Amino acid sequence: MEPVEIIEGCVSHLPRADVDTDQIIPKQFLKRVERTGFGEYLFYDWIRDGEIELEPNPILVAGPNFGCGSSREHAPWALQDFGFEAIIAPSFADIFYGNCMKIGLLAVILGERDCRAIAEAGAARIDLDDQTVDFAGGVLRFEIDEQAKHRLRHGLDDIGITLQSAAAIDAFEAAAPARGADTRSL
Amino acid sequence: MFDKIWDAHEVAEGLIYIDLHLVHEVTSPQAFDGLRLEGRGVRRPDRTIATADHNVPTDGTMAARLIADELSRVQVETLERNCEEFSVPIHSLGSDDQGIVHVIGPELGLTQPGLTIVCGDSHTSTHGAFGALAFGIGTSEVEHVLATQCLVQRRPQTMRIAYTGELGAGVTAKDLILATIGRLGTRGMVGHAVEYAGETIAGLSMENRMTICNMTIEGGGRAGMIAPDETTFAWIEGRRAAPAELEAAVATWRELPSDDEAAFGTEVEIDAASLSPMVTWGTNPGQVVEVTEAVPEPTTETEERALRYMDLEPGRAMQEIALDRVFIGSCTNSRIGDLREAASMVEGHRVADTLTAMVVPGSARVKAQAEAEGLDEVFRAAGFDWRSAGCSMCLGMNPDILSPGERCASTSNRNFEGRQGKGGRTHLVSPKMAAAAAIEGRFVDIREWE
């Protein structure tokens, strides 16, 4: 994962609430076994039907509860592959938010009015260190989990970090009573 | 209950140990690729299990190599290869234990109280019906769990929804959860682990409890949970993965329910006795009304768009809406109890000649059980198409899809635009409501039907 520091540039706007991952990347494109190349299918039906137009800018401003529904990580893959480096929205669905953070797609939560103002400004500069969004209308601060920020900032491999705790996992397994059944015994 | 399970699984702060990892073909190939790239293995194949469900055809195709759609075939074959390479047990197409991942976990007895359970699928919340902490994850997290058996997680907030009273005749668990989401909205549970409690829940079967927990994600919730009780223990007893020392296990499971003084971030109370059969009218599960109501006046741009997509006008009675298709199946409503409920409505009737209807059992074992009980004959005699196990028309990743403009009464969980096929229009209902709608060709209030 690429480290995230400054994300700067024009803003695309999708002012819709409750955009689900079925719209972001329709099911027929989930059959690929590769991790790349999903960008051209982003919002496939909406774009093809002329319902929306989206420029592949660095920043997407979206509506509340963005990314609800299916857990498919193909949705953040498609957004990132299309060109977005950050998404700003009033709120995100839980699984989608986690998925974005895992792949270095910065998800920024700001109030609905702030989101609209940034979209109207048309360009912004996001500074992860300072946790700020700088645009023509001012400078706004956003909140982000410290641990998630650290991983994003340094482009760290989550699994590598957890494996550094291998001894703790070993100890946990040794100490805890066996839970659940052996799936191989069925 | 949530705190007890979370605290018992915290390896380090924010690092949770996972007891059971369910894997399917769609969200796993890139995760196995990641392991290969880094030279990593699967830490606990004995706590991992795979099946093929999302894109398997339900026409009786009995092996991955026989799947006609090339991309689907490749994905299922890739899963089989990955499982072999990493020694992960798999029940693929053709196996007696194949089925929808959230149906086979409980069916095998793998889903047990107190466990942490994850799967690369948002409907993993289903397993919380057993008093487990279960939630959906993305592919990066699938890879993380395969490699470490742990997950980096932020502790969610807690919510308890307490239901009072008994559900009326013809009102089911599906109606209860649809009504709940209708009241709280599709964002009402975001960031929360939700415990469904109260006398109403205690009186429900495990299958009904699974239906409720299954749709937690449609309210935005991270996990849905129900306290384990005698009903839970009776389900597990005798299943293949049940603990050898069942009594000892049950004794520890009895410690799990929330204490009387447990505090929740949010508390909600719902009078279950006043609920009615529900039907969605829009393009998210929160856009729902009672079957006796009419399509509501839109109050937001989102609702206006939903009505346009659904080709409905405000004021139209839900019972006047004519249907083209009926789908009974999905991880929400495809267990033997669901099929029995649907069959009870169908017996002695014929499917309306204006529509086609299908029943898709949730697993190969549910199918075999239903056939042993003669339910397949009931459905076939009425004109339903009786299919083989899979996710089928819930998400249209296999040949079972709606054509543009077709209107479907569906027992699945999502009525999103295009979910069941591009341009398809989905109305979510209970199995009983779907069955009656198939007979009448439109929605009916099953409390007054016949």
C-alpha cells in the first residue's frame, strides 16, 4: 500500500445518500479473480445510463452512508483504480470504511454542509498529518483513528504488523480453551 | 453479551482472535493470491471452512468444471484449488454439505455461542442468532484472518432492541426486522453491535432468529446478536460439529447472556404485537410499509428516485401491485423452516399464470430434507420451479436474474437498484407473503387471505 500524506486536486461530486456497493461495482464484475482493473466498471449502470457523470479526480465528495450494503472490497478497489485517492462524506457504512482504510483509500468524515461547500469549491487539499481539508471556503479538521492514521501514513502492511504479535497470538491460543469445532473433522 | 465475547477474544488492544472463518468464492481469490505473494500460509485451516454459493447455477449442475459461465467456473475452480493448496476444508458444488455459507455454518453445528465468526460477506451477522459475535469483512481482512487468525477492529458501540408481545398470525420474523429497519432507517444501527432481546425474540425458532440477525447489516449494524437459550442448545445438539462434551459447553454458554445491569449505548423498544406483514416499496430495505398501506408520498430526492426506479406512484395500494416473478430463497429465508412456512401457504393452490415463481433451498441438506418431507412436491404441484442450493436470485451473480423492468416479490435481503438483475424491481417480503403473492399474482394481506 502506498503511504498517504497529501491528497490535492479537483473534486468530483456525487450528491446522493445511501449509495450502496452494488451501484459502485455491479455484481457481474465480481467474478474476476484479479485485484486490478475494476476502475472501468465503476458505477457501471449509472454512468452508462447517463444518470451521473464522474471525472477521475483525486477527491470524491459523496453523500451520507456511502458504501452501504455488500462487503465487497471490489467497491473501494474500483474507486481507487478509477483515480480517486480520497472520499469525503458525512458518513460511511462500517465495512466499506474499513475496506478503504486497508487499501490506502482515505475516507474523510465531515458534516453535510462542509461536504457541499468543498464540492462547490471544486478543489481541495487534504493533509493527513494535520487531519485537515483546505479549500477555498476555509480549513476544516477531521477525525481519524490514530492507529489507522499511522498505518495509512506509512503505507504499512497490516498483516506484517499483526505477525509481529505472533508470540501474543501463540500465547492466546495456548491459554484459551479450544473454542468451536475442528472444521477438518466434518 | 457483546462485551463478554469481545473481552474474551482480545489478544491485544484492538486485535481480536477469530474462532471460525467462513470462506466463499467471490471475496477470497485475491486474499489467497496475497498470501502466495508474501509466502504466507493459513494459520488455522482447522478453524476455516469454504463453500461455493454466490455464483453457482441452481439448475442441478453438480461440479465446478460443469458450470457453463466461464467466469463463474473459473472462480469456483480457483476456490477449490486455493483450498487444496492451503489445506482448507471445502464443501464445493456437488458436495452433500454445499450451500449458502450462512446456512451451512449453523447446519453443521459450527456456529456456536460465544464464538467470533467472520466471513467476506456482509450477511455474516446471521450467525449472531446463536449468541456469537459475527460480522462481515472485506478481502484484505479475509487475507489478514487467513494469515493471522486475528482481526484489527475498533470496538463498536452497543444497542439493544427489546421487543414485547407476541407476533400476530401471519406476521413473521422477516416482518419484524423489516419493520425495525423501517423505523430506525438504513443508517440507524451504523457503528453498533445490536442485541435483539425481549419475550418476542425468546419465543422464536433459531431459523427466525437467523432471519433477524441476517438483516442487521441492512440497518447498517456491524453485528446482530441474540442471547443463547434452550432453543439454541437444542439446535446444536446432535449436529456433527456439536461439542463432544455438550453439557459442559452449555454450562459456559449459559454465562453469555447480558447481565441484568448491562448498559447499552442505545436502547430501543418495539411493540411486536402491533406489527403487520411488511412489503418494501423502494430501493433500500428501510423503504417499507405494511401490506395494507399504500406507496407513500416521497419526502426526499432519494425517495423520489426510488419511486421512479420502481415505477410506482404515491397512493397506489401495495396490494394492487402486480408481480412478474417470485423468489423464495437466500441466506435470509431459505432454511427448512422457511420452506415449510411457504409450503403451508401453497398447498392446494396454483401459481398465478401471470408470473413465474421459484424456490431455492439454502443448502444441499435443506433440499434433501424438504424432499424427504414432500415439500418439493407441494411446490412443484403448485407450479413453482424447485431448484438446487445457492445464493441464486438474491444477487444475480448466477443465471437466476430478473430481466429489465420485471417486478419480483423476494424473500431476500436487498432491494437495491439492479440487485437481482439490471432494471429489475425487488419487493422484500416474508416467505409466507411471497408464497401468497405467487398464488394471487399480487401482494395480499395473508391475515385475511383464503
